[in-house]
Amino acid sequence: MNKGKLLVFSAPSGSGKTTIVRHLLQQDDLNLEFSISAATREPRGQEVDGKDYYFMSIADFKKHIKAEDFIEWEEVYRDNFYGTLKSEVERIWAKGKNVIFDIDVAGGLRIKSKFPQETLAVFVKPPSVDELKRRLKERSTESDDKINMRIAKAHVELATAPQFDKIIKNYDLDVAKAEAYELVKDFISK
């Protein structure tokens, strides 16, 4: 199978990585397809199974772990598992496309360690933790307890930024999108 490139975008929740990834997916010249992660959490808002995530029960997720079906997986929060199925990457590569991930920091670094030559790992850095908190509250998709959990985790995630190939500082979204485009275009042309 002809392997494409793997483009990992990781960041604390609220940093803008999803917005940047969506922007990159609209750029036809990059030949990207989104890697849909598996998750044990409930869908939020308008999320659709098989489009936003592969939603599964904890029991099903654990069966996949035991069968070694994941490239990477993590229990991000208690009983809240996320992972990347091997079959998902194989599906996208079979179409001759490059795989783009919107993924947590630990998962992104695991993909980079398993596929060091094929992967560009990008960390999206927010202006500040206070700005992260403001963005998460503005979303109105989670309780204050969940937001506080995400903020506590953000401090740990920010410390991992130097382990990534590139860091994009998202102070201005348009600038961050342009920088991400140039990084990806340069990497896939190698």
C-alpha cells in the first residue's frame, strides 16, 4: 500500500486546532482526508457517528484494544477513551490521500513515534490559559466542571509543545491558518 503523509494537529481544547484542521481540509491541493477517531463519550450537539467520531461503548473500545486494532489510544478522562483505528489510516491511504488528525497531545506524539518519517506533528498554542477558558465557556457545550478539568489538563499539555515538530501560536486565526497551510504544503511536497 502506498503510504501518504500523516499530519497531526494537537493542542489543549479551545486552542483552535479544529478550526485550523477544517480550513486545511478545504484546500484541495493538499489532498487531505480527516482521520475519524473512535471515542466512548456521548455525541455533542450535531456530531454524527462515522463522520465526527466512531462512537462506541467502553466495552467495544476495550475489545478493540485487546485485538490491537488501534495505532494509538488513551483514556483521556476517567472512562472516556479516544483512539485511532489502524483501519481508518489504511482506508485513507488506500484512497491515495494524506491523513490529517485533530487529536490530543499524547495521541499525536504516539503517532509521531510510530511513523517518524511520515508524520508532521504540529502543536497549536493558545494565546493564554485564560483565553482558553473564555473560548471553552463561549462554546456552551460543557459544564463548568468539565471546563475546569480541561483547563487543568491544558497546563500539562502546554508543557509538551517542544516535543512537536512545529508550534503554531494561535494569536490571530487567519495568520495561524496561513502558517498551517504553508507547513503542510511544504511537508507533503517532500
